[in-house]
Amino acid sequence: MKLLVATQNPGKVREFRLLLAQLEAAICFPSDLGLNIDVPEDGDTYADNAGQKALAYARASGLLTLADDSGLEVDALDGAPGVHSARYTPGHDADRVAALLAHLKDVPPDQRTARFRCVVVVASPDGEAHSAEGVCEGRIASEPAGQGGFGYDPVFFLPEYGCTMAQLSQEEKNRTSHRARAIAAALPKLCVLLAGGKFG
Ligand code: ITT
């Protein structure tokens, strides 16, 4: 059986490869199939966006497809950037991190609580879709630290580790992250669908 993981984000690709390694399925990505669909990410919720991505790629490929939509929710910013995390400011990850730190410059450490949220949707070409969610709690640091991960990882401080998400190894991030938790929650359904052998 094949499972298509519908993401164009290289950081997510690295994580999904390890997170899904235990599955009895060949994991492939859109680039492996020469697929590049422009799916609008204009939904109001992570589940809407992940569902649109997963369904569009499942229909285009004929394969069981997994997609995630994720974001960073900062309490002092009323939950922003949230579903808009990828488009918080134009430019690259470092520009978005800089914008976030600028918006929080007068916010003291105890009020910098935040969480990463990830919703994973598994969809089949016939339109069946199942979702699962994972959350990881932390705080926004005052400056970036670490070279690992991607996105907002350099400023996402994990009190239980005493460092940022970007200072964890990939294996450590995959033990605690929002994406790891969402995959763990989706796994039972995913295994049933793969065992059904209906697609791919
Ligand atoms: P795909 O839609 O192709 O999967 P994307 O980067 O557009 O890639 P999202 O729409 O889910 O993905 O955007 C999520 C954004 O939230 C992402 O670009 C990061 O800025 C941030 N983000 C999500 N998960 C993260 C993580 O594990 N570490 C750091 N930042 C993360």
C-alpha cells in the first residue's frame, strides 16, 4: 500500500518520514509523483484547510492521502497567528519570527504562553475523510535559539526541556510535537484504512 503525504514544506517532509516510518506502507510525497496542486488555504479552521489539501491530493493521485494544517497560537495575541501562521508576514521563516518577536516586545515572560496546534486529515479518493488533532504547549522566547526544525521552532520554548523546539534533535521533537501527537491520534484509523487495501 502507498500513502501520499500532501505537503510542500521540507521541514514537515523530514518529520513525516520519521513519524510514519513504522507504518506498513510506502510513504510518498507530491514531488515523487510530479504532483503540484495549488490548494487554497483559505478555510477558517485547521481542519478545513487540512481536509481541502488531503482531498484534492487524494482525488488527483488515486491514493490514500494524509495532510496537516498547523499553526502557532499566542495567548497575548488572542490566538494569532493561528491558521494564518504560514502567511503571518511575507518572506521567509526568519521574517515571520522577527515579526512575532516585534509584536511581543513589551510582553513579559509569564504572559508569553503559546501552543502549536496540528490537525491531520486522512482522505481517500472517494471522499472519505478522518481528522485528528495534536497540541504542544510552550512559551515564546525573547530571542531565537537553535538550528533544528523549521518555522517558529527557534522561538518556541519548551519549559520541560529548558530549550527551544529548534534546539531539540529531530527524534526529540518527534516525541513531543503537536504533529507527533496528531499522528499518534490518527494512527489507529490510518492503519485500518491501509489494511483495507482499497487504494494504491
Ligand atoms: P503545506 O501546506 O504544504 O503542508 P505550509 O508550510 O503551508 O506547508 P501550513 O499551512 O500548515 O503548512 O502552515 C503552517 C505554518 O505554521 C508553517 O509554515 C510554520 O510557519 C508554522 N508551523 C507549523 N508547524 C510548525 C512546527 O512544527 N514548527 C514550527 N513552525 C510550525
